[in-house]
Amino acid sequence: MQAGRDHWLHVRGIKLHVREWDGDGTPFLLLHGLSSNCMTWEAVAQRLHAAGHAVITLDQRGHGLSDKPEKGYGFDEVTDDLHAVIEALALDEQPVVAGQSWGGSVVLQFAARYPDSARGIVLVDGGFMSMRARGAEMPFEELWDRLKPPQLAGRKRSELKERMRIGHPGWSDAGIEHTLANFETLHDGTIRPWLSLEHHREILYAMWQQDPERLYSQVTTPVLAVAAGPQDAERAEQKRQGLEAFEQRLPHCRTYWFDETDHDIHVQRPDELATLMRDTLADGFFGSNTGRL
């Protein structure tokens, strides 16, 4: 499968790294999650491109190979980034915009703020549930103590790679490598996160403050919400209830459930996710389709 073309867009005073695949079909723009990077979408992007679609993946500010400004990690700033990227790319038609985890929250807010900028949106295990629902209204500092990322800077890349293989036995070798791109690899073989701890906290705080239910009435774009089924029964039931409530509140929404799948659906099951996204476009849910299936 063909690799994407790397380039950088200068928008809103910063430089953002994108990977792009040309195609005649409806464009797909894919956003990663918190402390992740655009390469985690690589397998999905390649499959969408093989079906004839233009595809763009993006390192959001502070992540991957994009600039890391001191400020601007709230939802207004990152959705303005996304809108500026779409305008800079001058796409022939509106894209389907997908986001995983925090990326899903970004895409939901984007659809509310820019209702005419996307043909449809895809929320991949993110965006359809309030973080406060998960945290049972706990103070942010307590939530931060629970969710603060481990200090991995200085660890050997090889060591982290082995830990990923053990923790995610269903992932492909390519998926492991793409996820390792969440980190910068230094000359001595050690790694450090691209996203700083300070900016990680700022993004998490924005997620904690976001009220997805308040946004539902502002979203007129068709929505496909995709959930991963955790092994924990209580957590799975909570997510199912949240997904059902989400589907009932939005006028143009579909939901899909991936049982026994990691949070990183796009890494673990790229074939099925790409097929689901293409089929949803092809059957007219996102509007007219010019893609070749």
C-alpha cells in the first residue's frame, strides 16, 4: 500500500505536519488522540486511499512533528486549527472528518462550531461521553492524579516496544511502530514524548470542562459514533448507556460497537474500521458519494 506524502502547513502562526494521499473520492481527514500522532491512522488511511479516496492525517499542535506553541490547547484553538487546515488544503469537496479519543472530542466541537465544513464526522471511541461522567464529578486535580501519563522519558525505545507487544498482542508490527511514533527517539536509543506534560494537562483539563451534551443540539452534521468494548463489564455497560443516549439525542446519528477491542480501534482493527467508514459514506449517510468502492 502507498505511503502518504509528508508536508507542513503554515496556519494561524504555527506549522502543522500532515500526511496526504491524493484521490478522486470523497476526502477523509483523520485526527489522533491525546499524546498520540498521525501515524496511528496510517493503516486506515492506506485502506481508504486504496479505495480511491483522498486522505489527510494530521499531527495536532503539540504532537508529533507539528509545532509546539506555549499556549492554545483548548478546544477553540484546536478546532480553529482544524478549520484552517481544511481551508489551506483547498479540498474539492467537504471531507469526512474522523477523530479518535481526544480527537473525537475535537471533531464533535468542530462540527458544532463549523457546521458547514464537513460532510460527516466519525467519533472513534471518544467525543460521545463526558469525562465528568467517567470521573463521577471528582475534582480535576484528583482526576489528573489518576490519568497523568507515566514518566517514560529516558526509557529505551526497544524496552517500550517490547512492553507494547506484550500489552497489545493483537496489534500488527506496523501498528506497534506507528504508536511508537508518539515519542521522539533520541540518538542514544531512548525516547521522550512529543507532547509535554504541561500541555497534556492543559488538554485533559479542556476535556474535563467540555460538556458534550451541550453540543448535541448544535451538531447538524451526520455522525457515526464507534465504540470499543472494554473487558470490564461495569465500564462496558456505562459506555453502552452513554452511546445509546448519544444516539437518541442527535438527529442524524449511527452507532457501531467493536467488541473486545482496545481503545485504539484504528490501530488494532484498521481493515474493519476503514470498511465501516467507507460503507457509511457509500450508502448515503454522509450525503452524495464520489468515491470508488
